[in-house]
Amino acid sequence: MLFGSFMHLNDVLSGQDWCKVNPDDFDCVGDSLSWATAGNRVKDYNGMWRQTFTFAPSYFIDTWTPFFFGFLCIIQHIPSLQMKQLVASWARCLGLYLFACFWAIFGYAGNWGVFWGFITTLALCPILLYLAVVDQDVEQTQVDFTTYLAMVGLTNASEESDKNPNQPGGMEGNNTSANNNNYDNAPSYGNEPKMDCDIEPEQNNTYTAPPATGNPPVNAPPVPSREPPAFAPDVPVQVEPENNHYG
């Protein structure tokens, strides 16, 4: 779709010899602009250019529809720019591409638009319809382009890729791969040898304290006895008989 939009824009810009209306007074700047060499040099000679680069609705919509629609479909493959309203389910993807076929593909870029319009309607849309019926709980319908850009070093993996264990490992931002926890697979930045982290217990885990030096040891004071004091046994009191009554 995006390639078709470039073909359409190229046809609109270079399909006519705009700058050769009066070749004696003008030089061509490409196929789309004219440069006056005689007469009134500030006169509006490039009115045809504004029929392409214009905000007039009748020209703007017809000229730029395939470009902006193709750009809209491309950014759905970038998680940070993705619009869930358009691609959150297979049914929404089906509606998006059906709309694109009739309004942004078929009528542009000649045979190119006709070819890819039928490819989309007869090949892609039936697959999307099938997935909309059998796979209704899908979480992600678009391929994450940032994963493959990260493989060639153009960007970092997105956060969505970090959360997805099926994304390829071995790149920044993806800590779900077992390869990232293997020291033997770490990259080498020179000829330095790898550190040997294997420690022999009998060699490295034995510690011998140095001999003590300094003042002689101090004797601790004696600990007092903790036994309870001894008391004399109870002596029975002898009471005289005459004292055992009251007078």
C-alpha cells in the first residue's frame, strides 16, 4: 500500500511537463518545477505544484489517501504507536484491510493497485475472517517490527517484546531467554581470558588467624558463692505444765 502511494505521487508530480509551457523563458527544476529566466520572475508559474501539495480537500484527499493509509497500517507494527481501536482483534483487522482495499488500494497506481487489491481481498481477508471466528481471545495481531530492528542494531526491543517469551532472545530488553543467564555465551570485547569462578573449598575457604600479640591475659575475679546461707534447725519449745493454763 505504501509503495503504491509512492507510485501514485510520482505519477501525479511527473505525469505532465509543467515547466515546458514556454521553454524559451523557463528552465526546468526536475519535472515538476519551473524557473523563470526572463520576464516577470515572481509570477505564479508553479500552480500545478499546489494541486499536489495542497490542503484543498478536493485535491488533498484524492492525492494523499494511499500514502497516509499505508503509513497508518505500518505504524500498527510498532507497539508504542499502535492503535488498539483498529487492530485489537482479528475482526477489527479484517475491517481495516477491507476498508483499505476499496478506498486506498484498488483505484491507485494502475495495475499495482488492482493486483494488490485482489491479493488482499481474496487471500488476506479470508484468513482474517477465519481467525476472527476461531481465535477470539488473541492478545496481539500485529508483528512487532522493533524486534527485527533490534536484531540489526537499529533500535532496542520494545516493552511488549520483553513481556512475550516467544520473542527472540539475546538482545537488550529481553531477559526471558535462557541464553542471557549463561556466562559462557557472553560476548568477548578483547583477548582477555574469562574469569574462573570455580573455587576449591580446600584451598580458598580455609582461614588461619594470626597469633595474638599485646598485653598478657587478665585473670577474671573469683565468682562469689551463690549457695543460700545455712540456718539452724527448728528447736522445739518446752512448755512447763503449770504454765499451760490461765489462773
